[in-house]
Amino acid sequence: MEIGDLPFVPDTFFEDGDLDIEMPDGPYEAIILPLVDMVLFPHMVTPIYVGRQPSLAALEDAVRDDWPLVAITQRRADLDHYPALEELYAVGTDLSVMRTLRMPDGSTSAIARGLQRVRVIDVVQESPYLIALVEPVKETSEDGPLVEAMMRAVVTMFERIVQLDANLTDESYIYAMNIKSPGMLADFIAQAINLPLEKRQELLEMPNAVERLHKVSGYTATELDVLELEDKIQAKVQQEVDRSQREYFLREQMRAIQRELGETDLLTRDVVRLREQLEKGDYPDYVRERAEEELARLAMMPPMAAEVGMVRTYLDWLLNLPWTARTEDNLDLEHAEQVLSSRHYGLKKAKERILEYIAVHKLAPRESRSTILCFVGPPGTGKTSLGRSIAEALGRKFVRVSLGGVRDEAEIRGHRRTYIGALPGRIIQTMRRAGTINPVFMLDEIDKLSADFRGDPAAALLEVLDPEQNHAFSDHYLEIPYDLSQVLFITTANYLDIPPALEDRMEIIPFPGYTDEEKMQIARRFLIPRQVVANGLQEHPPRFPAATVQAIIRDYTYEAGVRNLEREIGNLCRKAARRLAEGKRPIRTFTPASLARYLGPPRYLHERLEKEDQIGVAMGMAWTQYGGDLLPVEVALMPGKGSLTLTGQLGEVMQESAQAAYTYLRSQAERWSIGTELFEKIDIHVHLPEGGVPKDGPSGGITIATALFSAFTRCPVRHDVALTGEITLRGRVLPVGGLKAKLLAAHRAGVRMVIIPARNEPDLREIPKSILTRMEIRLVQDMEEVLRLALVQPCPRPSEEGEAGEGADGEA
């Protein structure tokens, strides 16, 4: 019998009567054989593999000189040296070596049987192998009905274990059934069942047979529970496999029969195709379960049933959505910075935020939540194109949805399947087009959403853009959750007119507009080369000198972005392309003088800024969704009854600003030597030109007050000064918003001095240095400082005593 093939059969066990070796009753010296991951019980025959040199020497000497040999288990199996006595357990088993075999690798295999339990008393020899003084461990036992019942219960459980465990033979149960001693039965079953090393050693060290049998009874019950559970799981798995194989076999048979009969209809082919797609695809469990339900319904329907088309369309959407497919992110910061810089000039804050997102995603990919970015700025400032560059930098797919004019909530959430022609919402439709679960998803024109009786799309977007909810986005058509948490959402808006709840879920990144220098760089780096290629002028590209580009910027494109600038450059390139196509001499250079011939007369003249100081005229600054703009305020006085007229389509906020400025003027009339009786004899008309354009906002207070003071004091306002700020009844100047856009507009118009509220000083950090160095920025806190800077000196000074002066009444 080969050692490696030893089964657990009755000839591996013997009773006390079978012993032909006389065992000593008292202490005796024995050679110690350390065992690794193995415990040998008395009355058991077990193969032992010996590989370490000291153990080989101990085994050979014990066999040759007929020395007692005791096998003791090591406390740790990972020792890389021959163990000392303290590294062994205290109790082992005296062995009788029946046969030894030399193995090809130099180790020795021995078949040994356990004789009795022994305990180590002292060390006799440590080298070259251990010799110790040992003494037998006397076993105690008892008889009675309780012991007999316990033995029968253990044997019954062992019978069931033999039936469930393929490693145990039926002979093992027969032999266990014939054992009469409780101690031997405990040792036999402990050797047979699967027990950890520590528990086997614990049983070896127990001298009381009944206690040992009781402990083995508990271990046997646990092993039986595990084997029964394993058998149940295997049976269930086998049942599923058998059912799947049976269904596959029947389905293949059905297909073969249909092919032979030529009866394969379109619906059957669709069902087969969809089932194959479901089996091959990688879908979450809840998606697979829903698809199988719908497939079962579809297979049972008659081909002409009304619901066939609806179910087929639903399955097509369900199986073609990206549920697990994703693209790997490129988290190389240098690559991302290079991509953003090569495609966009300026936009420092937006670029820094994107690089920060990539850095955080690189360091904590699981913890970082998808940030919702909102680019807010005038048209043509590069919001959408920056989104494309972000997708390219990350290596993700880019998809875009325009929300302009969306009124129906179903456009976002989809329609119920009960409606005819129902489809998923735009979010799910775009995700299918993306093909991955982690694209860069741009929602354009989010400020153009509107609501009507069909619902509020902005409210439906809350679930899409909320990182706490979008991991289980619910579309009315799908009716199962869809994970949007890995999508990088980017929204764009021309102005921050977004519902507060929706705005709270987004990080606002402003795009205020470009300076003339930035427009110049953008035109020369991006716009001109692109238009040259788009119009087929690669062989004869015309030159655009800096003066020409500057003239186009100032005279033909009065805007915050560069969209019209590119349009005008494209217009010039088309003129050159026509000349080239007609065989005429190509245009080599576009000069500033030639622009009028090709583009017509200048559309934006700079006379908007007064050339001379004027009385009753002050230049304000306004923010619009298209960028900053200058807004002159005109005040005229005429005989009348003291009425105040406001014209120019002023909104409620600006009308209140004018009322506050007028009240402040009347309260300070005596200090500025303005006769109070004038307010009852003179009508005041405040007008803002371009009356066809509505105007509103809390930033025209000091401009209107300056024009009023100029009209009443007859002191001109400086023509090269622009103002922005709100006024209180006490003359305090309050801060305003949109400062960068306003300063850009003033810079384009050639304003030399800008008066702004002192509390807007922190906003100057975001203004380009090229603008701050070319304009004088004056910070003011009250109206007296404004008048001192804006009015041409000398002019009437406020009286400290508050007495009314002369001169203003007659002039007015």
C-alpha cells in the first residue's frame, strides 16, 4: 500500500488487546520527533513525513537502536529552525514505527502508530536532536447509561458525516460503531473529522475519556452542521446548473425545429437576440432580473399584441445602457495642464479648479465625490469648449445637452411607459449615447430652464446634480435606479438666475470676459489659425497684424467673449478665399485701413465716452448677461412744480436708487449751497439712453446722485470717469457685484478713472494687472468722496455750518 494513498479505513486503528509492545508505567527517556501541523492520537496509524536533518537522524536512531520515539506537535508551524523543547507542546504520543520509505527528495516517509499519551518532564539532550524524560498520562474513564447514550449519539452524527464527506469511507463508520471505549471513540473521531490543530491538541491533553468524548460530541455536531449547509448549497447550485442546461438544451432544440420548419418569426428572433445580449452582457443583478422578467413576458405574447412594441423598446433601452462600462481616468496632472493650456488662454481660476479635481481624484478615488461645476459668464467666453478640453484631459467621453427652453419635467425624468411613444428623459438618452458610466456631461444653458403646468425641470434636476442622490437616479421610463455618481457634471449659464436649491448643489466658477490683450492672444493663437484652415487658405494664409486685430476688437466686436471676433475673422478669410477661388491675386495682409472695405463701417464708435466734461451727465457701469457695459445717466432741470421723472425703462430697483439719490440731494442741499426752494419750482428728469433696453440693478445710486449734484451745482462731471455703487439715504456707498465685467467695459471704452465702493477692494485681486495699471481705481466710502473725485474742481464745497449759499439758485 502506497503511503500517499492511505485511506481512513479500519486497518489504521487497533485496540489495546492488539498491542504487542510492553509500555513502561513510570518515567523513561525517549527521542522527541517534532511534528508540523499534525497531531497524532493513540491507537491510530498515520503516515509521517520527515524532512529536517535532526528529525531524520532521530527517526533513524530510534528505529535502529529500538529507542522509544515520542511525537510532539510544534506550537508554531512557521519556525525556520529545529525547535527547542519550549517551542513544543507538553503532551505528545509515544510511537511505534511500522515501516519507513526513503523519498526521491531526500525526505523519509514513515508509517507509525500511536501507543499512549505521554507528558515531557525534563530535557536530557538537545543536540543533535532532542531526548527528553517523559511519563505516561494515565487515562481515566467511567461507564454507565449516560456514557453509552453519548457514544451512540456521537456515532449517529458520525454516520451522517461519513455520508456527506467524500474523504471518509463507509468502513470508517463501521469501525466507529464497533468501538466500545469512550476514550478510543473520541480519539478516532477527532482524528477523522476536520478540526483545527489547537482543538486536536486540546483533546490530546485531556486524560478523562468522558470529558474528551463530550468535547468531541460538540465538535462533531458543528462539523455536521457545516457539512449539511455545504451540501444544501451544492445541491442548490447543481439544481440551477441543471435547470440552465435543460433550458439551453430545449431552446436549442426549439431553434433547430423552427429552422427546419422555416417558422422563425420576427418576434422569436428578437427574443433570441435580446436573450443572447443579456447572457453575454455585464449587468447588475437587479437589471438582469428585470430584463429576464420582461423577456419572459415578451416570449409569451402573441406577435400581434399591442404591448409587443412597448416591451421590445423597453428591453432595447435597458440592455443598451452603460451599466458597468467605464473609461479609465488619465490622472496625469502635467498632461491635463498641457491640454488646458494648449486650447484655452486665460481662465486661470477655472483651470486651477479642474486641476484640483484631478489631484483629489488621484489621491482619494473612492472618497472624492463627483463635483458639480457651474460655469457662469457671457456668451463666447469658452464655457462649452472648456468642458470638451476637460474630457480630453481626463480621457473620458464628452456629451452635451442643451436645456434652453425645456419646460416639461418629463424631458429630464422621462415618460411613464403607459403613454404612447414614451421614452427615457434626456439624461438617460445622453448616457446611452456616451456608452460609459463616467463621461463628462455638460448641461448647457441651465439658466434658460422654465416651468409651466407640466412641471418644473429645475426641480427634476435636483436629483441629477445632488451627489447624495444621483447614485440612484430614478427615470420614469426605466423604473429602476441608474447610477450617475461617477459622471462629472458641468453646467453653463450666462447669468446666475438659477433656483436657489439648484444653485446650492453646484460650485460656481465665473467667466467674466476677456481683456483686449487676452482677445488679441486668443485670436492669434486659436481663432486665426482655425479660420484659415476652415476656409482652405493653408497655401496662401493672409496676415493679420496686431493693429488689425486690435481694430476688429474695438470697432467691430464690442463684447465680453470672442464669438463675434471669430465671426469677423472668418468673414475676412472668406473674402480672401473668394479672391483665391476666382484666380485673382491673393490677399496677403489685412490692414486696419482695409477693414472698412471688407467689413463695412465700424459698428461700435467710441463716442459713447463723452469727449468733454458735461453738466448733469455721469457715466455709470452696468453688468449684463453679455458682459459689462457703460451706462450714461443724464439729468435735466426745467421750471415746474418739483416733480421727478424717470425714463429709460428702469426697473424697480433702479427707480428706488434714483429716489434714494434724490432724497440724499435734498437732505444735503443746504450744505452744498443749494436753495431748498428750488425743489418746489423745478422739475427733474433723469434719463438713461437706449430706452428700448430694460435696465435694473442695485449699482447706479452714486452715478445718479453725481449727475443730480452736477445739474444743481452747475459743476461739470469729468468725462473720463466712470462710477458704480449703491447709495443710502445717509450718503454711504454700498458694494456691488460684477466688478470685473464692469472694469473690462470701462477699459474697452478708454476710461481713465473708475470710482468703486471701498468694500469692493477684495474683488480687485481677480482683475488683470494690465487693466489696473492703465486705469486709476479710486475706493470711496461716502458720497462726499465721490463728488470730490467726479466733479470738475473748483466746485461748491459743502458748508460746515450748513448755511445755504448763493449762486446755485440763480443759475438753476
